[in-house]
Amino acid sequence: MEVLGVLPLCSPKIPPSNFDKKCSTKFYRSTQTIKFSGPSSGQLIPLRKTMNWKVTRMQVVGEEYELRQMKDMAAARKRWEALVREGKVKPLTPREAGYAIQLSGKTLLDVRPTSERNKAWVKGSVWIPIFDVDDKFDAGTLSKKATNFMMGGWWSGVPTLSYNSQFLSKVQEKFPKDTDLIVACQKGLRSLAACELLCNAGYQNVFWVQGGLEAAEEEDLQREGSQPFKFAGIGGLSEFLGWTDQQRAAAAKEGWQYRLVFSARMVGLFLAADALYIAAQQVGRYLQEIRS
């Protein structure tokens, strides 16, 4: 949910539930009443017992937070489906969007972050990200970046994103509310969140690229940039080794030459890892000899 950024858009902060309060009260009373007799003191609070309660409390809070995230995402999906079902947001395939841009002069609003936009973009599109790469270096942001990296960012290459609070104001500066806007992102979820914001702001001609630019073939839209649309959302070690679904599909079309490049990268990675391991052993032996 935080990666998609739906929570700050779609739901207010949820106050602590009664379960939270009961759990907190129980934890407080337990740390106050659990005591034992020691040889030099009458009554002491055992530190290990208190720490166990704190760990349990953190686990409960984490599980409740994940549950709220899931509920918020489910509620957001229902709202988005209602927008499409009621006709407030009109879905288009990437090919239909390409026809609308070329033949009808409609505007494509690209709401992807910088990391995806820089790889490939639709010619003539307007770029206003609804979420962008978080470049701050405060304690909170560094903690999020570390968590994102440990939770799979090293493999997928997905950066830490933050909500662009100026998104709606920038759209309103550029486009009047009767403009035909075709909203697109990489996979189709963030663009739906953007469509919801635009509809709530009074935009009546909002179109949504279903499946995102990742679902587009090269002939559907006029592309600019160094990579195909399908590759704009991948990164990390999985992209380097060619283990993403997009690269596997490309390998099936291109043949063994395409696979050979990534096979060579994998062999090189293993050789580099072995070299580092051997170097670390040699350094360890050298330091041991110096100490002796």
C-alpha cells in the first residue's frame, strides 16, 4: 500500500482501535504488577518479561497496520470500479489511447514517477507525477528507504515513492476542467488513483489507460526514450539478470542471442562473488598474521 501510496489519498488516519487501547492497558498493568523477590531487594520488575510484552505489542500493532492497509486498498478498488462502472472514468486500451491521441488530439497525462518516465514516454505527453521518487535524506525517509530495500527493492528496483501534494494544482494550472484527459501510469493502479482525484476536482472527460503503458505494444503509441514501455517499470538485480516476466517474453521472441547476454551477466556475477569471497579470506589471514 505504501508503495502505491493509496493510503494518504483514499482514507484518513484511523484512530487507535479499542483493541489497541485494551492491549496497551494490559501491557501497562503487566509491567507494573509482575514482580519477584530477589536476594538483595524486596521486589523487582523482570526486564526480560517486560521486553517480551513490548515485542508482542509491536507484533500486534504491525499486524493491525497491515490489516488496515489491506482494507484501505480493497475500499479504494471498490471506489475505482464504481467510477468506471458509472462512466465517470472511461477505460481505453493502449491502442485506443494511441488512436485518440493521433486522430482526436486528446492529451495523455503521464502520472508515473521519474524512474519510469526517464526510460520511455509517449511523444507529446504531459508529465505530472502523482507519486515521485523520494529524494529526501531525513531520518524518516532513510528508514523507509532501508525498509523498502530490505523488503525486495534490491531485487525489483522499485524506489521509495512519496505523494506529490502539488499534483492536482499543477493539473489545474495546465488544463481547464472540460479538457479530455487520458491518464496513464505503468500498470494502471496509480492512474486510477489520479482519475479519482480529477473526478472529485470536477474534471468530466477523464479517460484511463487500462493495464497501463506496460500493456502497450510498440505500434500502439509513439514512444520516445531508450527502452520499450514494457521495460520502464523494471529494475534492480532482477532486470540485470533478465529474470523479469517482460524480459522472458522478449527472450522468447528474440531467441538465444538475447538469452546469451543475461547468461553472461549471471556468470560474471558468480565470478565476482567468488573473487570477493577469496579476497575476504586473504585479508582475514593477513590480519591474523599481523596480530600474531
